[in-house]
Amino acid sequence: MATIEHSAILKAPPERVFALLERVEDFADYSDLIHAIEPLGEGRYRWHVQAVGRDWHFDVAITESRAPEVLAWESLDGVENQGCYRLTPVKEGTEVALTLTYALRSRLVEKAVNKAAKPLVGRVSRQILERVEARL
């Protein structure tokens, strides 16, 4: 599995940041690459993403939601992935750290995705956090 990390400081308290991050279905409004997120019930969501010239979809389940510190998920099908947002209060507001791990079944696709994944996930993460901060 590959691991990608990204962090940023948002000028708001952790409680306000977490309140927006836990609204998973709104992530489609926060990034140009996320086309839709369908709530499936019981903390599960179907993500529709377009990246590296392909449409990707996967179902995820929230595995930990501990306000205002941790929001974690893992995939149920599709692209195998796990992720976690950790929120830490800092003098300037809240440090939000994203850790994302993923694995692909096809070696050819994995090679192409690995080359683009880090900047791509960084871009999506920046978009999400910038747009969350704008809503604060």
C-alpha cells in the first residue's frame, strides 16, 4: 500500500473544523475531482471521483468519528483505501493532518496512479481544506 500525507492549519477551532469534515457528503462541493458522494446509511458513502483520466468509485465506511479529534474511514469495495483526519489545536487555530493509504489491484494501473497520486491527493486535500476554511 502507498501512503500519502498532507497537513494544513485552518484559522478556526477544532470543533468548527470537525463539524464540516464530518459532513462527508459535502466533500463533493470541496473538490473539482470529486463528482458525487452518495450517503448509503449507517456511516457508509459511495464516492465518485475522476482522476488520471478514469472514473473511480468506491464505497467507504466511517470507522472512527471522535469529535473534534479524529475522523477515519476505510473502503468497502472499489479502490482499496483507508484514511484519517487528525485535528490538533494550535495557536493559529487547528492543524488538520490527512493520512491516506491505498492499493490497486492492477500493476499497470498502480504504476500510473502512483506517479500521479501524491500530487493529486495533495491537490484534492488542499482544495478540501481551503474550501472548508472558506465556509468557516
